[in-house]
Amino acid sequence: MKNILILGAGLSSSSLIRYLLQNAEKEQWHLKIVDQNKEVIEKKINGSKFATAMVFNALDPIERKPEIEKADIVISMLPARFHVDVAKDCIQMKKDLITPSYVSPEMKALNEEAKEAGIIIMNEIGVDPGIDHMSAMRVIDEIRDAGGEMKIFESFTGGLVAPESDDNPWNYKFTWNPRNVVLAGQGGAAQFIQEGLYKYIPYYKLFRRTEIIDIEGYGRFEGYANRNSLMYRELYDLEGIPTIYRGTLRRVGFSRAWDVFVQLGATDDSYTLEGSENMTNRDFINSFLPYNHSDSVELKLRHYMKIDLDDSLWDKLVWLGIFDNEKKIGLKNATPAQMLQHILEAKWQLKPDDKDMIVMYHKFVYKLNDELREITSEMVNIGEDQTFTSMSNTVGLPLGICVKKILNETIQLKGVVIPTHRDVYNPILKELEDYGIVFKEKQIDPPRLYNTEETWK
């Protein structure tokens, strides 16, 4: 019997735990799942004899280390900032570790120690990052194998509401951490390279520089740039590529409406508002507008943001209830971002019967035999329900499959790695298809016109 230790049993762990339990008898696994709330674990275990619920402080090395020592593999679902501490324990005790989070500089620095310990520390094995890496590298490696040279790589992912549950003018509901949605794009300019020229989009311009993406069977989406696309040149071995761009997907019209809050300053998280606990929604919006004793908040906002009377953007703002004046928000010493999040959470929550959706899109343009060629790759996945959401499935299933492949030694890499290796992405992508996570790859023939052939000669 092999022991799997899972640290953290939050929302995104539901599909992971279900997958591991479904395979536990055949693979001879026993799960030890740690969380502060035993009832949460027991609900996910549902009486399985192949799992044990444990309550202790997973952030305390004194409590954590004895359980790591007993495990054959550790899965850290803790907040990302704690992964490095867990990794150091795993290196000391020579235990493999998996996390869905980005590789931090501190984690990357543990690579040689992990190799010397003979363990794998697999990171970025969720959806984005994770499935995006694997699906992109599969096509890029196929292009290279055929002798092609990559010229353009674009990649977009969005966590959205499923079409059958899309019932508001924003065409959006929260499917992951609301705070991350409110703060998206902050922390520096978006960086990418286009036709050999480095491009930067400052935060205050980010949501007005979007691209339109058509997904077969699901209509039009818009994508805004992620913070740093340039780092993917090294990750995907695309050092000389003229164009690389990664972004986030929303339905068309979302970004322009969201930009109203950016321009107002309502997404700022760097200071607190005086008397925030006594503000209504209307007070909050009015606090960013010029003083005028005779004009209403609505008129001031229209004038300040130059919003026409017949602009559909206005319908989105009114629907959110930002002009409501009935009750106080009630958050003391809150930042603007926290106040806005509170308003949004009242309107963008998934209803009990709603389903979410993950959409992923890649575009590959390459040169082969002196001809330009283009491939697109699309994946749309709809969630099952409020527990086994698409977000939970696309994060948890790659994690679970990776655990299985490491334990049965299909994956034998050592060190701090991400899933860009063939012996990682091939078996995982193949099994994901059994769960409806399928990429439709299409050759565009003839390729769409691009204005960069002179650059590429």
C-alpha cells in the first residue's frame, strides 16, 4: 500500500480526491488528507476506506514532517507561498512532491538539491499553468520534429460561466478566487514580443488592448494580455521566436466595462478608505468622482467616463447595483479593491444549478519548407456541478494523473520541473481525453495573412 499525503482540501481539491479514490483500490493507495476542517475532508472522502481525514497545522514543520516521512508522495494544495517550506521537508526526507502552483525563484533554487535527493518536485500541473503547458508543447514538439521553425505562438485561457448558465449582461461569474479577478493585471506592465519588437501595456491601458478570438461552437471571446509572456520563450525553448503572446479570455465587451473600474481607481488595493464601513455602493462609486452638488452620481460617472446614453456598457454597470443606496457595505478599513469585490460577489456568484467553463486556445504559425503554416488548438470544458466544476476538474485531474504516473514510474524525471517533457505531457493528455478534456487541433490552409514574412527571411 502506497501512502499519498494531501496538504489542503479546498475547493480545487474535490476532483483530485475523487480521482485518487476511484483508483485507490486498483493501485493500492491510501490517502491521508489534511485540513483545518475535518468535516470538509470527510465530505470529500464520502466514507471511503482508502482515505483518512486528518486535522493538524500543515504550516507547522513539527506537525507536518512526521506525516511527510510516512508518505510515498506529497501533494501540496496549500497557498503557493508555503510550497517551498514543504519542498525542503520533502528533500530532507526524499519524498516526491507535486504542486499546481507556479515555480517561484525560491523553488527553482532547490533544483540541484532535489536531484541529489533523487526526487521530483513537479510544479505547474493544473490548468493554467499545467494543461496549457502540455497542450502547447505537444504541438510545438510535433512542429519541430517535422523540421518546422516557430514564428508565432499565442495562447489564451479563460475561466468563465457555461453558456447554459450565462444569464447576466457581463457574461461572467466568479469561477475562482474573486480577489484574483479584481486584482488581475496589476503589479507591472504586460510584456510580450510581436514581430521582433518588445511591447508593453501598462495596467491602466490593459483592458482596452484586446484581441478577438473565435472558438468553434462557442462564439466570440476577447483576450487581454497576461503580465509576462516573455518568460515562456525559455520554458518552451522558443528563444528566437518573433511573436509570443499569452492572455486571458473573457466574453466580448467585458474588458471595456471592467476598464471603467480601473480608470476610476476602484481596483486599487494599496490604501484604505476612510469610513468605508459606512459607505453604500453609491457612496463608494461617488468617492472617486468630482464634487458637484447638483449632478447625480449617474450623471457624474457618465460625464467622467464619457459613456453615451445608448451605450450597452451602462447596462452592465447598472445591473451590478453600483448605484444602490439602501444598505451599507460594512467593511471596515477596506481598500477600494476589497469594496469592489464585495459588490461583485453579490452579483457574480454561480447559482446552485450553474455550471462553469474553461476555454483554452493556442495559435501556432511556423515555417516549413519555405512555406508559412498555421495550426490552432482549442479546448472547451464544461463543469459537472458546483462541486466538480470545470475549474476543479482541470486542476485536479492533471494532478491526480501525474501522481499515478510518478508512483508507477512512468514519469522518472528528477529535480524541480514543470510538465513540458514528452514523457509527462503525452500520458497525461491522453488520459485527460477520457474525462472530456480534449483539444481540437486544426490546420489552417491556406494560413491567414501575416505582415511579417520580411522579418522572418
